[in-house]
Amino acid sequence: MQETPLFQSATDAAQAVRRKELSSRELTEMLLARIEAVNPPLNAVVELRREAALREAAAADEATARGDATGPLHGVPMTIKDSFNVAGLHTTWGNPAFKDFVADSDATVARRLKRAGAIIVGKTNVAFMLADFGQTANELYGVTNNPWDTTRTPGGSTGGSAAALSAGMTFLEYGSDLVGSIRIPASFCGVYGLKPSAGIVPLSGFQPPAPPPPPSDMTYMSAVGPLGRSPHDLRTALNVTGGPENHAAKAYTWALSPPRHSRLEDFRVGVVLDHKGVPVSSEVTALLSNAMDALARAGATVVEGWPDGVNPVQDYESFGFHVQSFFAFQEPGEDFARISEFIDHENRRMAARAAWNRYFDDIADVFLCPVNFTPAFPHDARPFEERTISTPEGEQPYNDQAFWVSHASLPGLPAVAAPIGRTPRGLPVGAQVVGPLYEDDTAITFAELFAEVYGGYEPPPL
């Protein structure tokens, strides 16, 4: 199965269509057949637009035959997270209350992907109201399983996206990340996932069907970004979806900044692999340690330790407070009555951003750390506050999964989850590559170069 076109990158698939090596319709038919064959045990894809996708694929082939100018994703079929509006498809956020809502317009991300030539064939499953970073389940569509082990979680809330991508049911995906909801599923399923720099990709059309909350700038940690089977796909997707819209588009334009380096040996790589407050399990640290050895052999400069001025425990606490503030602004109430406390945590957030900026100016080009302290774990339907995760070293709190992803989210930094291998039980593990603010391609390029010497996507044994 690894040799079929279904496991190539989205960028390679687009090139094959442009070169007429494979038609878009053939590619789309193959993808739909793959979904029919492997989705039942995974429950990753929850809605399809078969006939419309095939019509769009035929139109893409006609454009290729005419020699029309085409976009970078021309003729490539893909799925998208349920939480994005796509005209003619349901947007439910996994909530039964929204089961009948059908979008009449596209989210900005969906519109830009289509403009680049992508064909959206369907939607992928989410955690209920995107409220779980560790699992993907809801009463409307059910539980999504990990393609590497269906008794285990694919992560959340973008678990359907990561599972579908890993299993060859889509060439590209787009998800969202506030508390690791792209990075954790990417790590658990063995694919690449990018949380872009805060504010680069518009959030319009990424919303539940209910009346929107009042306008607010409290989305400064929320980001939407791509998942792919190669870092190149992350770059391609970010290039076509990033940039301002509406009134902001009249004030400035955006382009992806070039990477700092093009050779692995030129990179300075900051590294932290563990923390006593949230210890990383031995099956994860073993792979991370091997990855560091590979980096050193490749000639990269490795700098150990947290950036000066970054207090990981204190910043993690502030991250949690800002997440609570985000939800308080969505539904104002007594939870957000402590304005002075907010000011304190906002000062911490900006201090963390300043510390990371200094670090990337003076010490390192990227910072490498775990995505999570654990690989994919068995499904756990207990109430959130009762959940724990078993590791070889003992039980750890479920909420501790947010620790490692928080350090990119709090200051709004770009971060790539990159597969680096599998545990002795065969479960994928990802490393987190954090880059300088607004230098997303530095993190993407590092992940691309790193894949040449260690790790990378591999299809699951379905």
C-alpha cells in the first residue's frame, strides 16, 4: 500500500496532475475508495461530498488539458476539520445541537484552499466543541480511533484530521490549535502538523453555528494550520492560506519569510527533553534522545536548556489562565471578574514573548522539545477531571498534556510537530520544533532537513 499514490505528499500529487501522470478524477476516485475501505474502523471522516468532488476533479482535468494556469494544489483532493465552514457541508463542532446546520459559505481557509486548486471531499471528526486536546469523541459522530492502534486515541481535537491523513484518506488537512489540537494529534498519528505564528491565518468561518460572541482580540493564542505528510506540504498550505483579509488586507500584505538556513549544519538548535514537573515517559525520551544524537552527527549546533527569562512552570500557569480568559470572553460571566489577575498574566505572556525573541536573536534558530509526555494512550471515557495516563514510570494527570505545547502557544510562536519514530509498541512519537515569531518557514525548513537524517512519515499498518 505504501507504493500507491495515496501516500505521496499533496505537493507531489499536484505535480503528478499537472504533468498528466495521473488525472485529478483518478486521484479523487482512489481517495474515495480508500475512505470507504479503511474509514469504518477509524471513524475519522464523518461527511463526504462525493459527486461534487468528482465533478470538480473533472473540471480540474479539463483545465489541465487546456493548459490553464493552475494553483499549487491543483486537482488535489483533501478533507478539512468539521469546525470550518464549507458551503453545502455540515458544520457541527461535534455537537448534536448543530447536527442540521449546513454552511452556505466557505471559511476563509476553505476558500483559499479551493482557490489554490484543492478539492474538498469531506469533513473529519472533532472532539465535542473542540474541548479535548487528548481525544476525539462526540455524541453525534462517535469516537475516532488511531490508525496505528484502534484501541488508542488519535489525539484531539483535530484527531479525525490526523487519523485520516496518516491512513491515506486525504492528501492534506487543515485543523486548529489552541491547546495543542494540531500538534498532539500529529504526534500521536505520525504526521506533520503546524501551529502557525499567531494571527497569520484568518479565523473567519471557523466558528460554531451559534450566534458569534462579541468582537474581541482574545484570539491571540488561537491558530488554524495545516497537517501534512511532509514539511513541504505545510509550507505549501501556509503559503496559500496565510495573509490578512477584509480591512486588514487594505493596510498590509503578507508573505512567508525565508528560512534562516538551508543546511542542517548551519542551525543552532535549542533543546529541552524533559521537566521534573511534567516528566516525559521513557518511551518518548528514548526517541527524542536518539533524535538529538542524529542532529549532532549531522553537524547542527545543539544548545541545551530553557531560554533565559523563560520560567516554564510559571508560563504554563499563565497559559492556562489565558485559555480560561479566551473561553470567558466567548461566554462572559463571573469567571472573568479578576481583572488585576488578568493584567498580571498578560504581563507574563508578553515577558515570555520578549524572552523567546531574545533567545532566537542571540542563542538559537529553533527550539526542540517534546510534543507530549506520552504517545497515544487507550481511549478514556471517564469525566475529564478523573482521567489519568499510564506511563512506564506511573500515572500522570491527563491535563499535563498541555504543558509542552503551551510554551509555543503562550507567546504565539510557530511550532511544527514532526514524527521522529515509534515506541517499542509501534506507536508514533513527534518532536516539537518551535521557531521564531513570524519565521514559520525556519521551523518548517528545519523539520524538512531533519527528516532527511531522522524520522519522517510512515504509513500505518492498516
